[in-house]
Amino acid sequence: MLYVASEVRIFPLMTLQGQRSVHVESIVQFLRDQGYEVGIQKVPYELQRGGNEMLWIRRAVHIGETVVFLRHVACARI
């Protein structure tokens, strides 16, 4: 998705059992290692009880020696 959008948002980060997915931290680390800006933020809504966190990923654009993170958004639910 980051080929066509500069930001991807993934929500919710929980399993059907109401626990945070065990894959979240490894995905965050992998994406950071690949040069993406990644964060988890609380949102004012819940799809599941306690499921109020969203993962966002932004790709960088290099302009000379400056790195810029664009913010055009595509959303997905996994």
C-alpha cells in the first residue's frame, strides 16, 4: 500500500481474543529498520473492547540530504 500512498493506517491491533497481536512489535521494528516512520496512537473509538490503538506507517521521500515524510492516507483493516 505504501507504493501508492505515503501513509497507511492499520486498526485494530488486537486479536479476536481481545489481546494485542503478537506480531505488532516485530512488524514495527522491521518497518523502522526498512526506513519507514512508524507509530502507534490511541484513537477515540473502539471496534472491540479495549481496541483503541492504531498503527500508522509513513514512507520517506529523500530530497537531497533531507528526508520528508508525506501524509497522503490510505486506510486498511487487517
